[in-house]
Amino acid sequence: MKKLLLLLLVLCVVLTPVLAQGGVEATAKPAEPQLKRISIGTAGTAGSLYPMGVAMSETITKHAPGIASTGEATAASVENIRNLTSGKLAMGISQSDIAWLAYNGQGDFEKRKADDLRSLFSTIYSYVQVFALADSPIKTIADFKGKAIGVGAAGSGGEMAARMLLNFYGITYDDIRPQFIPESEAVSALKDNKIAAFICTHPLKSAALMDLTTSAKVKMISFEDEALYKAFPFWTRYDIPAGTYANVDTIVTVPISRVVMLTSTKSGLTDEEVYNIVKAIWENRDEWGSVTAAVSKQVVLETALSEIPVPLHPGAIKYFREKGFAIPASLIPAGTK
């Protein structure tokens, strides 16, 4: 009897963990698929690009399999390009002029060529706009000499554009007192007479510019010289209609460029993942297309490949071909059919 009890006890000790393990296996849930987390570099929070990027990120997370995306406020074009080429960002916006310079290793990018950039699609326009107070003696860029001028945050795409514009008219930073401040700060500084004028690359009627033009009487400088547009072929001449801003009652001619959504060959995204991301964005435009008036009017599928400065990513090419787009040879990267 004692031997039988001892045998039963030994069997219980041996079989208990086996049975327990079997029970765990029977009730265990399948492992959740691993999400790939990415970030989209946008711009400051005052314009259209930040809310657009955040809304697109929500759409990607909802509709692109295996991808969770976040929109980040950044210093825009130059910072985004730097973080794209280092692999810190998977996607990011840039003015087309800045992206073109970076991809071709020209201008400020002569020593840091970014030929790993790939385009995804065009978004809103960027308008080079120059504001001064209405009673200011400033009429042309030449009148900037000796004065405090807002030129954008140091190293930003806006600041690079401001520098190109100044240099075309023979003005350098040595001729003025450059104030390296973002547009929102420039608006306050101009209203307080701390600067004489500022140059910005903002959408028309952005929140910051509407704040300025509805709370102060201003004027704008017009750029009608055709030589400017020949010197910088990535800029297009555009006539801002009279009355776009309060008290600006004449047509104002300014350079414009597209803001393009980019990725990089260093993003860590596969061609299929990029295809799924682009498809998720455009097949669900109703989820992000109305975040601002500029996005609603300008970020449409029909012009998604307009004014693209660097080759498209193969994943984007696949999607747009499916939608019936003819892809220009200049936008097809080497080695892609």
C-alpha cells in the first residue's frame, strides 16, 4: 500500500508541470504582429503642413498594414532632409527648391549631397512673400540696407530662400541686420516695429499672416523681374490676387514652389510598405483633405506629381501607375522599371 501511494505521488510530481504546460498552450493567444513605427517630419505648428502631416499619419496608422505613424513638428525643409538622409525620419516635407538643391548637391548642400531622397507626392504651394508696414519707406529689396530684416529660422528652407532672394538683388547679410526668427515671431516683431520687414515662405493666408494683415496695415513687395525666375528655375511666377490680404489692394507677383512629401532610401521602408502608405493616403483623402483651406484646394490626386523635384520612390511609382499616371522618365530612379 505504501509503495502504491509513493508511486502515485511520484507520478503527480512528474505529470503536473506537463499538464500545466499543455493547459497554457491550449489557451495561449497568437502573438500580435509587430508594428513598424515611423515619423513624418512636417513644419512649425502655425501653418498647414503640421496639421496635414498629423492627419496623414492618422490615416496611415489606420489603413496601412503593419505601420504606425506619427506627425512631428519640425523646422521644416532643411531639418527634414537632414533627418531623412540620416534615417531618423521615414517621411518628411520639403520645399521643392530646397529638395532640388539637396538632391543635386548645390547651394548649401554642396558638401552634403542628398541623392538618397525619393519623392512621394506634391502637396501645397510655398509662396515667397515679403511684408513691411504700410507707412514704411521700404519699396524694394534695395531699401533693406542697414535695417533689421526677418529672414526665417537659421538654416531653415525659408532662410535659404530669403538668402537666395537677397543675393539676386545684390544684398548680403553684411548689408542688413538679419533676424533669424520663424514667421510667427517675425509677425510680432514687425507689428512692434522691431524689424523693418520680413521674408517668409508660407502658404497664402496662413494663420500667422492672417494675424498680421488683420491686426496691422501692411504692404508687400512684388517681384516681376523675369530674370529672377530664369536664375532660379525651381521658382514659378505667381500673381497673388488683389484683396487676398486686407489693405493689399493690388496684384503682388511672387515666386512659388511646391512642398513635396519625401522619403529616403535610408528610411527602412520596403517598396511594398511605401506603396501601402501612398495608397492609404490617397484612397482615404476624405480623412485629411480638409484640415486647412490650402490642403483642401491644392493637395489633390490630379496634381500629385506636379513640380516633383527628385525621382519618385518605386513604391509610389507602383501606386500612381495603377491610378493611370504616366510617369516621366526624369522621375524614375536608376534601376527601376
